[in-house]
Amino acid sequence: MRILIKIGGRAFEGQEGFVSLAKAIRSTDHIQVIIVHGGGSEISEALRKAHRETAFVDGIRVTPAEDIEIVEDVLSGRINKRIAALLSENGIPCRRLSGKTDHLFMVKPLIRDGRSLGYVGEIKHVNPKPVFDSLESGHVPVVSPISADGDGNSYNVNADSAAAVLAVASQCSDLVYLSDVPGVCTKDTILPSLTIRQARRLIADGTIIGGMVAKIESACEALNGQVKRVHITRWHGPDTLRNIIKKEPTGTTIQL
């Protein structure tokens, strides 16, 4: 069994969450784990300090040329290094990767409703070999979504989308979006399960908005690529991962 965990920027507060995640990974026998991370809140703070304004389109950050170096430094440098170090310190050997590592992700500029979002990439090709090589050597791949085009230019890729594409390419059974929200909610009620059709209906009627739109779209992409289950949940300690493996997850599970 292979599971991809996408860690959102506010999924964990402090080091305790990563200590708990390491414990959960250590306790799962014969389960391979891949990690993709975002870092929206830290990117926003870094851009604010640089006196740069941030705009979003359907939850995707517009990234002009002046911002891409800052975004790459935060994601592939600061956050990627911190996550790998915290897990390694707690008994989980890691390999740091980005979408630029051995052309893991090759991208083209993302166009949204006819509008360019700057240096935001859409993944057009995946080379999962660096991920498979890491798993075979007993390392957990920790992947930053920063990627490159054919000319080597860096692009910011939405981490939810990167997680979905990689979950398909690496033949994961489950994709887990760890977030600061407990799941997909309607009127303060968490929906324990959704189909793709139901999820798209909630987007169309305005129930699902903002950053959750990108998550749902990515979830649909993963499911259409034969990932069996997509989970949107908060981290509730080591039982979070164990319950997903036992097919007793918390939060919202999306299936075909």
C-alpha cells in the first residue's frame, strides 16, 4: 500500500505535529509514504516583508516574475528542509525533492479562464523515478511543488495539484490532504463522504469556494487517474493515518 500525504501550510502548529506524524509512519508496516507540502502562509508572510501584494484566482496564487525567487526559497529551501529535518530527527529517513529534481515535474504556464497567472505552472509530464528510487532505498520523499519548464525556468505549482498528479503517477491507493480545516463542510456540518459528481455540484452552487475549490478539483483529477480514495482532514494524531489504512477515516472521503 502506498499513500501520498499533502501537508498544507497550517496543517501542523509547531514541531509536535511532525513528531506525531513520524510516530504514525513508524507504526505502519509495509506502507510506503510520500509527502508533498505547500506553504501558503509562510509565502504570504515572506512576500509581505518584501512589500509584495498577493492575489489569488480560485485559490491559486498569482506569481509574477518578481515573486518566484521568494516563493522558491520558502518552499524548496526553508519549508522542505524543516519538514525533512523534523521527520529525520524522529526516526524517518527522508530525501528532499522538488519538482525540479531529475525533472520530476515538467510544466507549462497555467492559464486560468484566459488569464495568465505569471510563473504558475501546470504539470504536463511526470517522471516518478526519483520518488520510486527514494522509496526503494527506505526514504520518505519530501517534495516541494516548485517545478521547471523545458528551459529551466522555475514555476510555482499549486501543491494540491502536484500532490494529485504525483499520487496518480506513483500509483497510490490513497491521497490525504492534511489541512487546518476538518473536511468539506456545509452549514457547519462535515460531510463524511462525497462523490465527484456531488463535489462538483457543491462548487457550482457556491457551497465550496476559495482554496477548497483547488483541493476538490485536484481530488477529482486523482480519482480519475485511478487513485481509489481522497481524504480531506485535520491531523488528529497517529490514529489519523492508522484509520485511513483501516478505511475508517475522519474528515471527508471523496470517491468516484
